[in-house]
Amino acid sequence: MSQQQTLFENVKPIAPHNRLGLDYRKVPARKVVIPGGIIDAHNHVGAPEVTKPMVDAAAAYGVTEFWTMTQLEHARPLMEAFPGQFKFIAVPAWQRAMKSLPDEEFFRDWKDRVAKFAEIGSKFIKFHAAPGTCRKWQISLDDPRILDVAKVAYEHGYNFMTHVGDPKAWFFGKGTYADGTYGTFESQFAMLERMLERYPDRLHMGAHMGGSLEDVDLLARRLEKYPHYIVDMSATKWMVRAVSEQEGARVRDFFIRFQDRILFGSDAVVGDKFDWDHYASRYWALQMTWEGTYRGESPIDDPDAGRGFIPNTGAFVQEKADGIPRIRGIDLPDEVLHKIYRKNAERYWPK
């Protein structure tokens, strides 16, 4: 019996995060056992009571520690509720700017938070510079106010993290950025490279495989040029889709080549509307992608699965034949999994 037949025996669709009706509590056997557990280096949590279902689901899948982005006000309660499990990536109080453009008070408060996050051990600060974010808040990595915050963070000893770019398909067809006013997919990374050149003596982590997993050649050139640049493999639907749309050996070779520069992440976002199964679905899909040989449908609904690129050609197709989200496991070697699941995170944020 095939792996797909075994996983999908006697199931029925029940939810957008479980369109195949899987029992996520029947955790598939992991390819490797990670001493100390897996470190999820990219997620977004909140108050302890809404975070607990994610922590519990993660534990079932062998994830024991988290580098997280949350409001400063949640940090100490989380440290008390989950001792030793959380490290905090410094972020601003975005909720204060949701209804208007960030003002000078926002940036003053951000710098104050940089200092307060440092007091609880934060080593990374995140700058969100996706095309939509840059337009909505009229900022970029070159904005003098952002440069000022980065300078303060540098003086406090921080490393950097950025979200630059978004899925490549969003720049084509009817995609979010396809109207020509956001620039090209490739043009998004010029400001990132300027920041990499500005702080060559600090680590710089690119969220979501540096926003470039659909173009591993572009990402490889950046990693070669900037030895202090590392990436996390978070954003489950995006990562699963980007891998499934490419020839598996090519992506696998990339991960093997840069195995010392990649960290595991889920990009799980906690909220009252999500349950244990929702969080488990992310860890299940990522396990199948990085560890397994599974070929078939993904259990997670993905609106972008009907759009993408013809593998290894770079040719965009507005609509695929069926739009079914898929997983193409690349079965990474054991030694690579040990690094991306824990060893790299321990090296880049030592205890």
C-alpha cells in the first residue's frame, strides 16, 4: 500500500485546513529524532491562553521551542506560562498603526520597544517590507525612520530579519501586485541588498526563504554574495506550493548546498478562530514536504494553488488545469534535517 493510500484511508473533507479529512493526532513517523526537539524559528503568538493550542500541536509534531513575533506586552506572560520555550524577535506595536500611517510617536515607541525587548534577551529585530506593507504604511527599508530604528537596534547588539517580496505569482496575471505599480518580483530585493551591505557584521535572516523560493538561482546568488545572510523556511502554504511547482531534485540540491544557512519555521499565527487541528495541519504539511516522499494533494486549502509557473521554465500560467494544492516531498537527508530543525538555530541564537 502506498504512503498516500495509508494516509487517506477512510477519510472525508471537514475543513479548509483539513480538506482531506486527516486525523492529525495520528502523527506520521518522523524521519529523524531531534535531541531537544525542533525549533520553529518563525511564528506569531499572542496571550498564553490563545497560544497554548499551537504549543500543544507543535509538541505533538516534535516542536519544543519557538522564535516568535508577538507584542511586547505578551512576552513576560508567555515566558511564565511556557518556561524556556520562547525567544522573542523584536517588533513594533503595529496595532497602533492599523488605522492610520505610522507617525513619529510610533517610531519613538518602536525604538523604546527595541530596548525593552533587549532586556528580555531578544537578538533579532524584524522589518516587514513586503510590497503591500511598504505601500500601506508608506515605508521601505530605505526610509530614514526605518534606518534610524535599525541603527538603534544595531547599537543594542541586534541581528536583523526582514520580510521582503511575496509569492512570485502575485506579480503576474490577476495577482495582488500585477498592476505594474509595485515593480517586478526581482526589483523588490534591491533595498534588501542595500541593508545587507550596510550591516555586514550582523546576521540577517530572510523570512520565507528570503521571499525567493520560486527562484532558487536568485536566492543562491544572494546567499553566495552575503555570507551573513540566512533564511527561514516558513509560510506553510507558500513553501509547500513553491516546492510542488518545481522539479524536486533541483530544490533538494539547493537545501543540501545551503544546509548551514536555513532554519525551520511554520509562520503559524495564533488566534481565537484557530484550533489544535489548524496548527497541526501546518506541521503535518511541512513534515511531508521536507522529510517525506509523498506525492499528492495537500490537506490545506490554498487559493494560489490554481496559479503559478510551469516547472523549470519560469513561464507563468494564470490558471492551472485543476487548482488542487499539492505536496511534493523532497526527502532531505538526515544530517540536513538535524541542521535546519535545530542545530542552525542553536548556532545563530546560542543559549
